[in-house]
Amino acid sequence: MDAVLVINADLGPLHRVTVKHAIRMLCRRVAEIHEAEPDRVIGVFPLPRVVRLVRYVVTRWRFSAGPAWSRAGVLARDRRRCAYCDGAASTIDHILPRSRGGRNTWGNTTAACYACNQRKGDRTPAEAGMPLRRAPVTPSWAALAR
């Protein structure tokens, strides 16, 4: 298990942390185990799957603008599937190329496999004759946490 889900005191998801970080949170008593792996322990603690914060953390700012754009976020949003051929994606593609003023935004980037990204090149999907299988959208925090 690589990551442990951190949930707020009201049971809303916040983010994921490493097991090492989760154990530190338990030792500092800022979190408690909400769900654990059966029959697996680290020291005196059961191996956590989900930890819940003891005190509520205000996160209103997370819901106003949504998550910041990132390459990893684009790949996670598209579940590492190419938007052109539905193969395994390893890179991101700018729908409006950066050379033509395209920006790093949720609506202008999509996951793509290397072959489709090279084939599309410095063109728009319409110019390259490569329609998108799904329109890019700004994901919610919950969608990226999955």
C-alpha cells in the first residue's frame, strides 16, 4: 500500500499521504485511524488505510476555484487513457498548441499516448483529423483523490 487517505473531522476527503507520514500524524495525535488493514501492524499501530483528523480543517478555498493544473492531475483526471486512441497515456497534449498561444489549463490539456501526441504535432485536433473521445473538464477535488 503506497498511500493513506486523510479525511477531515467531518469525514470529507482531503488528500493522500505516505504510510510514514500517516504514522507520524498518529504519533503526534493530530489524526486517528478510521480504517486499517486487517492483521498488519507497524509498531503499535495497525497499518492505516484511512486516517481521520482530530480537529476540523477549514477547506472552503478548495471548492471555489478547484484544484490547480498539473501534469499529474491531467493524467489522473483522464485515468491515464489517451484522449485520441484510448490507449495507455504517458504524456499530456495541448489541444491548442502552446506555439499558437495554448495555455496550461484544464480545458486545453488532455492525456495522450506518445504516438498520438507525435502524430498530432503542432496542430489542433480538427486540423490533424484526430477527434477527442472526451472533452477535457476541470476536475473536482474528490475526482482527483480517487
